[in-house]
Amino acid sequence: MTKEKLKEMFSKSDWNSDTILEADIVISRIAKEYLGLNTYPNQFEIVTSEQMLDAYSLVGLPISYNHWKFGKDFVINKSKYKRGQMGLAYELVINSNPCISYNMEDNTTCLMLLVLAHAAYGHNHFFKNNYLFKQWTHADGIVDYMLFAREYVEKCEEKYGYEEVERVLDACHMIERYGVDKYTKPQRMSLDKERERLKKVFEDDRILVNDLWRTIPKNESEKEERVERFPKQPEENILYFIEKNSPNLKVWQRELIRIVRKTAQYFYPQGQTKVINEGCATFSHYEIINKMYDEGYLTDGFMLEFFHNHSNVIFQPAFDSKFYSGLNPYTLGFNIFTDLKRMSLDPTEEDKEWFPDIAGKGNWAETFRYIVENFKDETFVLQYLSPKVIRDMRLFEVSDEEEKRFYSITSIHNKQGYKNVRKSLSETYNRETYIPDIQVFDIDINGDRTLTLNYTSIDGKRINSNDVDVVVDNISLLWGFPVTLIEGGDEKKILSMSDKLF
């Protein structure tokens, strides 16, 4: 199709399948030639608003297993949407191979092209190339694994009862953040391997006998001799530890725990890459659409609508606005990438001082890809947030000390202030600042099998006692015996105790 015909097609508000296919051809070429993006094959799904709400409720995995919370979230979101209290995203994308993009059928042609560039190429490139996703997720196996999980949960509900299954899943969901490996690379997901593994588990009753509990002493003399700690080293993945070592769990309950922790592991990189991921996608759609305009595929009218939609994506309320709810990750990520391009092409003396390896080099697309591949939010902000972006976004550092009556401004727009703001902001994206470090410390093998957890504080920060009690209660439910949370290792400052059992 000629460029003039494509321009006429894209200028219309209404779209059809030909519009999507032709736009994908152009966007794909520009994404590869202009930005150097390397993506999985794309699969486009056109959905209704209700289907998008359903996808929202399933935490971005529309093929997930059944659980009452998903239904609850769907009803709440649908009610808010109908009352105009919330809007819907233009798209939803799954980190899979092929990369699946869910696009709203109500989108105009302009929005459809923006979504294609944003999700099908920006997010897609990030999923395929960022080091966290390459190490910790397996895009080619997640769809099959979730189909297996949904099928298995349904079978358990039929065999053991809906309520029994829900009790296990509820407890797992409450502590799923403690079901990930941060240092051990997970095995690849495979539908066939999971089914074969389950078959062997159910056929071999010896799996139910845990070697740990064979070592429990039978008399007092043996009890005094056994003094070694188990586990020998603290275990960070609490769900994995319970799955493998709980003496009470049945095979099907262990499998439910495994499903939840596998899902949690899949989402592990996403919580650490919100800013850089959305920044990558937003910068990609901005550059691709503008390049399409420069090449004559788009009209001025199209671009007016595009800039309106783009502005909505990166809208950032001021800190003193009643609508302020934190920094918009789309805005922060996009501004950093845009500024890196600017300083690469037209640097100032300040840029040369702060970013000597980037300023004036001209290779902004290469720099963009390098950052996307090798950074997460914490390191991305710490290394590439520039003084100009800090000034443009009017960022400053506030000290909020409990014993003082007033806030104090500790860093502003000066040389030291830029460094402090950058460091302080980057720390807010450190996973350890919002997920307390709690690990399995010891088991009273010789006594009542109490599981001891150890909490390690970060910079002396106190842990929320209410949240701790909920975590400990649900760990106790799954473990099947009392659980104690301490701080300080062998010093044993007790923070919480629970003996809740199923």
C-alpha cells in the first residue's frame, strides 16, 4: 500500500483489521531501524471494556487460575468504571512469547497506533532484553504453565472442596512476596514437565515422608545430642521452604504453594522495573510516532490527537495538588530517556560535567538500549536522573522525622542537592525498603517444631506490627506449627508469635 493511502487510512478515527496490520508493518520497521528494538513476535487481542476489567482483576494474567479475590476485584473495578471513578488503560501486555497485547476496541486509530508502538514494541523489547526478565522469567513457558495451574486448581476444588483450596491459596497470597528467589535462578516452566512431575509425585507415596522429620529423636538422650540448626543457612524463599519441609501438608497443598510461588517469581522483576519499563515504552511510542510523521505517514490532525493522548499518559500532578499520589512512573522514565537523548545531541556544560560518557556523543539510541538491557528502577534513577530533570519536575528532598512536629526541606536545586535527591529517590525503588527482609532462621526439630523467622532491619527502620502479625499468622497456617518472628538472630528480640492452624 502506498504512503498516501496509508496516510489516509491512519487519518480516519475508525479502524479495522487492515489498519492494525498495515500500521504494524510500518511501526515494526521503524522500531527496528530507528530505535534498534529487538522483540518477541506479537499477538494482538482486541477486547471490550469488560474483558479489560477482567484482565485487570487477574493481575495482568487473563489465563490465571480461579480465586475469589479476582472476582471481588472485578466487581469493584467494574462498579468504579461505570460510575466514572476510574478509567481503563489503553492496553495490557503480557510478558510472553509471543508477546500478547490486549487492546481496547473503543480506541481510536490514533490510540491504536500509540498502543502498538508502546506495548507491542516498547514493552515487548524491554521484556525480551532487560537482564532481570532474562534471568528470572521464562516468556516462552508462562502461558502453558498458567493453563496447567488453572486446570490443577479446578481439579483440586472438585476433589477436596472449594473452601479447602481457598484456605491454602488465601494464606499463600498473603505471603507471596516471600515466595521468590533473589539469588537462585528459577528453572524453566514447562507444561509437560509439570504434568510428568505431578504424576510421579502422586505415584510415589515416599514423597510424603520428609527426611527432616525422620531425624526427630525418640528419647531424651538423643534429644540432647542433636544441637545443629536447621536450616544451616537462612532461607529467603519462605514459601519454597514450607513447600519442601512442612510435615503436615498434603501433596496437593504443596502443589498449590508451588503454583503461587511460581507466579510470584514471574512477577518478581516487574516490581523493580516499573519506572524504566514504562519509560522505555513511553519513549518508544513517542519516538516511533514522531518518526512516522516525519516520514509522511501521519497528518497534523493525527499528531494533535496523539500529543493529547501522550500528555494524558505522562501527566504529573504537582506535589501540592489534591490529585498528587506520588511520582508518575511513565513521566519520570520518559523524562530521563528524553533528556539523555537531548544531552547526547545538544549538551550543555552541565551535561558534560555530570554525564561525560553521554554528552555530545550522538549515539542516543545505543545508550537507550544499553540502559534498558542493564538497569532496574533503583540503579536507573541513581545513575541517570539529571539535574535538568530534577529542576523540570521540581523535585526536592523532604525529611519526615517522627519526633519532630514539622517536615524539613533537606535538599534543593544545587550541586549537592541534586546528588541527594537522586540518591534518596533511587532508594524508594529498592525492593528492601518496601518488603521487609524476613527469612527462615531455625526450626525446633527436637521440640514442638516451632518455626523461627528472623527480621533484619534496613537503616534501623521499624517494621509495621500489624503487617507483621498478618504475615506470621499465614506462615503459621501453612507450616502447621507455631511460628515466631525475632529480630537480631540469636539475641531473639521477639516481634510476633502465632500458632494459628488450619
